[in-house]
Amino acid sequence: MARIGVEESLANVKEALMEMGHEVVDLRSEEDAAYCDCCIISGQDKDVMGITEAVIAGSVINAQGMSAEDVCQMVNRKLT
């Protein structure tokens, strides 16, 4: 399965992804995201200026306003 980085505040998403068999990594720093196939962020710490630097080659999913099930479905679509 995929290696997925998840912000610590998204415990329900992390649990759902682990149940699906994915390797889940807590995102605490840029280094944590470096080797992930996909990263899930809460959207809470979004860059105010809209300037971001990509540290991963995979997808970044903003989970703001989404259920854990919605996020898992989106992860499956991005990884296939």
C-alpha cells in the first residue's frame, strides 16, 4: 500500500487510512512529507499569502470540511 502523511489533528482520517492498509506517517515537518506518496492536510495552516513550496512529488489533499470516508475515497482516486 501507499505511504501517506497525515497532519496530527486528523486522527479519524489517520485511523481510517490505517484500516485500509496504508502506511501512515505523522506530518510534523517537511522531512516527514519527503517520502510520502500522498499527504493529507487539515487546511488550518494554509499559507496566507498563497505561496507554497512542494516538498513531495505526490498529491496533497486538503481535508477541510471533508469526512474521513471522503478523504479515503479521494486518496484511492489519486493513487490509482
